[in-house]
Amino acid sequence: MTKADLADRLYEKVGLPKKEATAIIETLFGSMKGILAEGESIKITGFGTFLVRKKNSRKGRNPKTGAELEIEQRKVVSFKPSLQFKALVEKV
């Protein structure tokens, strides 16, 4: 599913014009990206939590050459679904 598909669903369910539905989706995802970029988490009740975690540096290996290398410390975004969301997905 794409952002355009989400906007279409919003248009169908709520009846907003497609331009407004698209603008809402863009604003929502833009806000979420900004919040996560600042290192904050986003908790959506009944859906889940988006977290920014730090991954420590570690040793890795180049699969082509087999040479060892150092993978630098970095931040990653992870998603932890709520119990309600997990239960819904398991039913389907």
C-alpha cells in the first residue's frame, strides 16, 4: 500500500476531497519523520510504538571478499506493535 492508496481510503471513508486527503497523509508522515529524526518516540494507542534506538558499533564481514570491517554506531527506527494490533493481525 502506498501513500496514494492511503489517501484514497481516507477519501472513501471520510469523504474528504482527494487533495485534502493527500495533504493530511503528507503532513502526518512529515510530522512523524521530524519527531523520529529528533530522537523521540511516537506511541499510537491501539496501533504501536515507533522507537529510535542506537545500535552499537560491531565487527562485520564483507560477503564478497570476506574482509573484516567495523560497522559504525548508528540510529535505527523500530516498530513495536500493540497487543491489540498483534491480535488483529493474527486473526486474519
